[in-house]
Amino acid sequence: MLEIEIPYKPRPQFEPFHDRTERFSKIVAHRRFGKTVGCIDELIKAATTNSRKFPVPRYSYIAPTYTQAKDIAWSYLKFYSAKIPGIEAKDPI
């Protein structure tokens, strides 16, 4: 098994979010708390640890508008997934 180290260290307040066992979750927190970075890390972790072959797993990040989602999350996603072998991040349409 290949071990991938993602350069993310959660704040202590975020550890319960990452340690949860429930499928769904929500975060209510102030601005600059790290919600986007934490959620992007969760997406990467879920995608890299999912062993399901069919149907192919899909993951998403939702924001009020497409532009906000791209501006907010895309750079984080490219940065934190850059160390994963075989990954080439292409800008969405």
C-alpha cells in the first residue's frame, strides 16, 4: 500500500470533524476558521481511501456559485493533492 502524506495539520477545534464516524456533517464557525481547507482535506482523504470500483465514486465541493467554488476551493485542492502520484489537476471548464 502506498502511503501519501498531505501537508495538512488540522487545528485542535477541527479534530472532532475529522474523527467523526457519521456520513454527513456540518460546520458552523466564524470566517477564517479553516472550513474550506478542512473540507478539501476530507474530500482528498475519502477519494484516496475509497476502494469501491463500481459505481465509480464521485466527490463534490458545494458553494453558492460556481465562481465562488472555483475561487475558494480549487487552489487548495490543487495544492493538497499535488503530492499524490499520477494526479494531474486540470482547471475545470
